[in-house]
Amino acid sequence: GQQLNQSPQSMFIQEGEDVSMNCTSSSIFNTWLWYKQEPGEGPVLLIALYKAGELTSNGRLTAQFGITRKDSFLNISASIPSDVGIYFCAGHKAGTASKLTFGTGTRLQVTL
Amino acid sequence: DVKVTQSSRYLVKRTGEKVFLECVQDMDHENMFWYRQDPGLGLRLIYFSYDVKMKEKGDIPEGYSVSREKKERFSLILESASTNQTSMYLCASSLGQRYYTFGSGTRLTVV
């Protein structure tokens, strides 16, 4: 099945730095979701976006639903060691019966 | 909070065994999903169900079947396990497009 284009694939940053990652598609989506997955665990929902242009925060995390409805980004401010993990975007297209399309993931490593 | 519970975190099964993976959700979601996750391949949809006794094939249904006899429970069945089915299996549920929630996963090893 289709996957969303997510970048970067991996990031190595220092504690305290800000992080930005994004997902793009050639198709229009009507929902964007951002998940974090830690080793050996299932993905945990961080932020859900349901309207074009929507900007939503969850603590140090901020995500936006792109105006074109073909992209979304996630920012993490002032990173800390527990931010380590793989971040996935996911989108829902109309006419796909609640099925999601997933990004390929961004692996985040935070050094002290 | 919605809770999606997968019955086992780790399973080791022999080739040819019939394997059942169970998933239960506690928030009356109509949709339930089974994915497998493999390095470099991301999350791939095996089957999903949008109502009791209803099911649809996902992207990789071969070698799997599912059962949904009650709204809260969605079972994935490997009729005859093979080594290429060694993977992380993730269950999820949703209310329409909303509240899409995953379980903690079952790491299955077939030897």
C-alpha cells in the first residue's frame, strides 16, 4: 500500500534543541495524526488534526495540518532524552473506510 | 482513555502451528485493525473490521484470517504459522476517523 513521504529519516540532536519533521503526499488527506513509538511498544497518539490550517499543541509538541491538505509537520521544542523514539505521521483519505496511510517514520536520537 | 489490549506481548510458536492473537478494546469503537510492522517496511494492514462479523482484507491478508464475534474483540488467526510471519503485530481501534488507538503489540517469533 501507499506510504506517506516522511522526512528526515533520522535525526541526531543535542538535548535542548528544537526538532522539525514533516510528511507530504500527492493526495489530499482529511485527517493527519502524529504518533511516537518506543522500542518494543505500540505507537502512541501525540496529536490529531482534522482541519486544513489547524495548528495544535501538546506540551512541547506542535503540529500543523497543511493548507493544501497534502502535508503536515511536527515540531518538538527544547528536546529532552525521553523524546527518543520513532515518530510516525498517518493520514486518512476520504473514501478509504477509516483506513490510515502511514509515513515511513523519523528516528530521533537525543544526546546529552 | 481508550485502551486497546493485546493478550500477549511475546509469543514463540512452531512452524505449522495455528496461532491466535487476541485484541480487546474498551471504548465501543466500531473499527478494529490488525497490522504487522517489519523493519524497513513500516506498518502494513492485514485485515480490518468495521462492525461485528464484518471484515475486509488489507494490503497483506495472505496466510491470515480474522474473527470479530463481539464488538470489543478482534482476533487474528495464523492458520499455519510460517517463519516469514515472524513480526511485530499491532492491533488498533477507531471511532470513524477519530481516536485511532494502538495496542502495545505482540512480538511473534515462528521457529
